[in-house]
Amino acid sequence: MDPSYPPSATARRAAAIARHLAGLSPRDAAAVAAALEPSACLSYAPPESSEPAPAFSPLELRSLLDRHHLRERDWAFRAMEESPLFCQRRSGGKVFVSPDYNEGKEGQREATMRRVGYLARRGVFRGWLTEPGPDAELRKLALLECLGMYDHSLAIKIGVHFFLCFELCYGSLSGAMNLGSATALYDQRLGKGLV
């Protein structure tokens, strides 16, 4: 490891485990090595490779559970699958995306902002503030649900920026809203939210 670069969290954890394992007797080391062998729960095999075909239509079940904006949801998931920002992994012919929690707080925040920028460039948020009506609201909620399935911090970031801040700025909230130790008010005379 180059001493001029600070070690990553992963490297620090690996070094701590290595130091711990180095002090074991040969008999204990063999027992630990046996315990570290791959386990079925740590590998992925698609269910269709070992299970019989379902007795119901998976598409009908999805339609029942998701209810609306299925094409938009699929589009948002594909957009996330196509970008390395979403830490894609391929296994069993499927693509999995999940956040990398090995970064520190600042690293997580920076990664979230890069993901927001990518999604904005892909058009995920197009019309979120300008399209009126129930269908536009349902589309927003469907896409926000997709982002939340990937990473709650991403959904919270988007939710706060698009919903809370928009409401405060344009006065859709009635009266006051308690924000922990601060209070947000909408001033009718000024036409804007005040914290």
C-alpha cells in the first residue's frame, strides 16, 4: 500500500481482518478457512433454473402490485442498469444494481449527487415541476418509488428537493410546517416560503 495515499475503508477492514487472522494457530486457521468457503446463500442462481414455472402470470402480478406507469418504471430501472454510477453487477444473466456502502458519508453524498445529475440528463425529472394533473403526480411517485428501491438516500434527496422545497417556494403548503428545530412558513404577502 502506498503510504502517500490514505487507505480506503475497504483496505482498512481487510488489513484488520488479516492482522486478526495472522495470530491464529494452524489448527484455528484451518477452521477459519473452512468457514470462509463459498456458501449457497452467497451465490446467485436464478429461481427459474431450479423452480417449476409459476402457476400465475408474473406480468399480471406486477401489474397488480405496481398498478400504474409500468413503462416509465421499466425505463427508469434500465437507465440505472446502464450506468456504472449505480454499481451494476451481472450474475446468472441478470443485472443487479445496488449502492456501494463502503464509501464514507462524504463519498456517499457525492455519489448521490452524481446519480441525480445522471438521472436529470436522462430526463427522469422532465416535467416534474411543470406538468399538472393526477397522471403527472402518479408518474412522479412511480419514478420516486423506483429510485427508493435502489437507494433510500437517493429517493430522500429527490423527495426533499422536488417536493418539500417546491412546496415551500410556491406556497402549496397550508400554514406552517415543523422542520425539527426550525419552522417553515409561507408568507402570502411576499409569495415565498420562509424558514
